[in-house]
Amino acid sequence: MRYGQTILTVVALSMVATLVACSSSSTPVPPPAIAVAFSGAPPASMAESASLPITATVTNDSASAGVTWSATCGTAGVCGGFSSNTTPSGTAVTYTAPATIPSGATVTITATSVTDATKSTSATVTITGASTLADGTYVFSLAGQEVSSSYVYYVAGAFTVSGGAITGGEQDFVDYFNSITLTDSINGGSVSTTADGNIQITLTTCLATDCTQPDTALGVAGVETLNGTLVSGARALINEFDASATSSGELDLQTTTSAGAGGYAFFVNGVDSSGCPAGFGGVVNVDGAGGAISGTGSIVDDDDCGSVEQGLTFDNTSTVSNPDSFGRVQVSLSMSSSLLGGIGMAGYIVDGTRIRLVENSNDPNDFFFGITGGTAFAQGANTGTFSAASIEGSSFVFATNGQNINGYFQVAGVLTTNVDGTTVSGTLNCNDLTGQCPQAPTPFTGTYVVDPSGDVSLIGLTDNATFSFNAQMYLDGNGHAMLVTMDSTDVVAGYAFPQTGGGSFTAASFAGNYGLDTTGIGFNLYSEFDTIGPITADGSSTVTGIFDQNILFTAQTPDLPLTDGFSTVDPSGFLTGTITGLDVSMGAANAYPFSYYLIDNTRGVAIQTDTNQLTLGYFELQQ
């Protein structure tokens, strides 16, 4: 009995051990959950009938069944459609927006896992009217780099749109390769809507001396292609989008071809005939009959390759011509007592308050022979009336491009003229790809003096450690200003936007659909890249969008995704962000830090703050 009991006991214990072992080894491990995500966010907005590729990726799907696509909106049946109802994971589908704007003006695009219908991702896209230009004449200006010289060029001009066709126009083009200004007619072209809702403009140029012959020195075989994002029915941010060049600029509906007498605050910048950076600006007082300039009340400052001249005046032989049918004027400024000698500029009148400028080396008073471009703003009744009281207590957001002793250079920030009438304070970021200039937002102080002409001297802008700038700011008294540095080691220039709302900005101040235009230089590339496209800020912490990118010597790439997470907005209008996709790797998922400065609730500037590349951006609310 004992023997049998022992055997039974051993068997029983073995069975228990076996059952325990089987139980622990067979406990099921749940598979990873299926997840669906867009490969780059869909665009914030699309035009009616526009088409765009969208991609979704499914992870942890052992069946590799892909996604099912759907679109919903406020008007059933008119939410747009897809080129295929299902696609494999990571394969793009083409979504076509509805031909009419649905109720609520938005469409929700959803990608759902075929294997697990409870797993999906969605994005809301605003449907807008088809992007186009209404009939009229438009003035445009661009600054960038071209392939033929691998260096700078400027162009300004005007063209007429009728029924989507370009029926005529003219432009002035100056570059480092040709060294002379080319004044050409525009005898054709078209305006169309791209798949992502941008506008695309082609300009067919021809020789002014023989319009049966294209000017092959421009564009691709005489045809320039421009890409633009509308910010209103009368205005767009643009860049050149062809293999000949890349650039950034503006396009505005021309409302008059007349410009009155009085003061014009102006700036131009670029390089001199030797390729050395140069910038100058001032106030031209048109005070005589027929566009004569006596020199009274006029003033000019210039910085050519670190050689600075300030407080110069014009000879009384200076003139401004009458405008032609496209609003083109010839500005001929003689300065015989200066090293500059004189400069000639072609100008295109936008609306009686703005003139786009490009240097004209064919002018008899142009002894500078530079490659420069810029803008002039009319002072009107403000001419000659400026004082410290005109701007004390005011803030200006500035965004400037140029070069310093290390190469290409960008500076952006905000400065405030204090109520004491003599001192300024502010915050800026600067970048030259070396890290020597503070890329983090850095406080500065300095002093200012206001000339009655509207020429403001900004003296010793410094953090007392890493930088010190001297600059001139030019006022029109009507909400515009421009800034040019006057230093031996740098020349940068650009707009200084009078800020409104300072002290009361919140995250809600940065909300809505914007047009974004950026220009920059890649590290060790030293070739320019420019981007254009719509973005959406959610008024909380996120920016999404899509942009078209042109890199010199590289193919033009449309429809690249952009995402950004931004910080809490300081009441002064300052915030920081990390933008993914905006780089010379053509949309690669590289996250780069940026500083933002809000001008008001509709506009702002952004500057990159690391040594990977230079990027300076401007964004404007779409109206």
C-alpha cells in the first residue's frame, strides 16, 4: 500500500507541476495596438476643385490591409472625392476638393484601418474659393538668387490680367551676371490655380527693342514662372518658381499710376558692382514742378562694403519722371559730393503710397552700378514734420536680410522708442550660421535721434556683450518704416513694421489662415531657398500648413507639409516655436527652432535660431 501511495503521490505532484507550467507558459500576450497616422498633415485649406496627394500609414497591422478613405462635410454628397477608396499603408491617394464650398466651409478627411475600423485619424480642411487674380494691373517685386551668376538679382514690374490671361506689361531686371539693367516688355502669360490652391503666374518676356524676340536672359527661355499665396483678392506673397532662379517678394493690385509731390521714405539693398554688400536709404522730397528735386528736405545714408556715409543731400539736377501707362517712373538721384556719386532707379507705382524700386544702371546718374532693390513709401502731409514726439513710446517689429563679415546674415526683433525721447530698448535674434551672433532672443538698449525728414538714427543698439549695431530707420508717418544698418562689419536692410497691440497679445492673437513666405540660405550650401504656402494657427499651440519650395540648382518641390508647436505668447508679441519640414532637405522631418514677433493680430515675422540654416519668414492673415 505504501508503495502504491507513493507512486500515486508522485504522479499527482507531477500533474500539478505540469498544469502549472502549462498555465504560465500559455498566457496570451496581446499584440501591439493598430495605429493610423497621416504622413505629414493634410493642408489647412484647399481651393475648390483643387487636388492634392495625401498619405496615411498604419502600424502594427499584421494583415497589411491598408486604409479606407472618407470625407464628410456640412453638405452631404459634395465633400470631394478620392482617386481610390482604399490604399496600402504609406501609399498616397489623391483627394479632390468639392467644386463648391460646402456648408460650414470645411471637410473632414478620415483614414481608417481596414483591419480594425475602430482605429482612424482625421483632419479638417477649409475649402476656399478658387485662387485667381481678378482683371486688373498688378505690380510685383522679387529679390533672390539666379542660376546664371549664382548670386543676387532684383526685379520689379507690372502686368495686366484679363480673363486669366496676361495681356501686357513691363519689368526691370538687374543681376550680377549681366551687370546692366534689362528693361523688357511682357507680351503674354497666364494665371492659373495649382493643385494646392496657390496661384501660378507665367510671364512671357520680350526684348524692348524687338518684341518678336524673347529675352532669353530671363527665366527659362524668356518665360518667368511665379508661385503665390493670396492673402486678399488684391494681394499675394510670391516667389520665383522655375529652374532659372529663386526669390521672394510681393504682388499687389495697382490702383493708380500717379504719384504726388512731397517726401518719399525709401530703402534699397543688395551688392555693389564688386559683389560687396551695400544698402542705402533716406527721404526724397519731390518739391519742384514736373518731378524736380531741389535737394531741400531730402537726405540719404549709405553703407557700401562697410564704408558709411550719412546725412547726404541730393544735387538739384535730381528728378523723377512722369509715369508711363504701367506706372513706371525713372528716379534719377545725383549726389556729386558723395562717394556714391549717384543712383538711378526704376520704380513701379502700386497705389500712390507705395513704389517698388530696382536699380537702373542705364540711368545717366547711376554711378553706383549695383544690384539693388527696395521700396519707397509716400509721406504725404507728414513731409518734414517729424520729431521724437512722432514715435516716442512706439514699437517696431523689424526683419532684415544682408551680409556681415561671416557671410549671409539675418536679424529680426522688436525695438521700442522710449518716452524719454532719446533711448530705445528691445529684443532681437540674429543668425549668420556661425553662432557668434546671439540666436536666442537677446535684450538690447541704445539711443535714437529723429530728423525732421523722418530719418531716424538708431545708435549703439547693443547687449553690451556680443553685438553692437547702428542703423537708420525711415518713416512715412502712415504706418510704414524701413531699416538699414550703418556699420563697418555688416549691411542688412528690410522693413520695420509699426506694432499695434503690444502688451496685450495672447495665443488667440495668432489664430487663423495665413499666407507664409520665407527666404533663407542652407549651411555649407550658400544657395538660396524660398518657400510659399498657406498655414493655419490654432490660437493655442499649433501651426500646420503646406508649402512649395524652390532651392537654387534644385528641382522645384510643391506640397511639402509643415508643422509647428509654439510656446505661450508673451504680451509683447514674442513667442518661440519648433518648425518641422521647413528646410533645404526638401521637407525632411527636421525640427528647427524659431522666434516669432507679432506685428498685430494679422501679421508677424519669424527667424530661425540655430546654425543649420538661415530662414527669415513673413506671414499675413488671409482676408
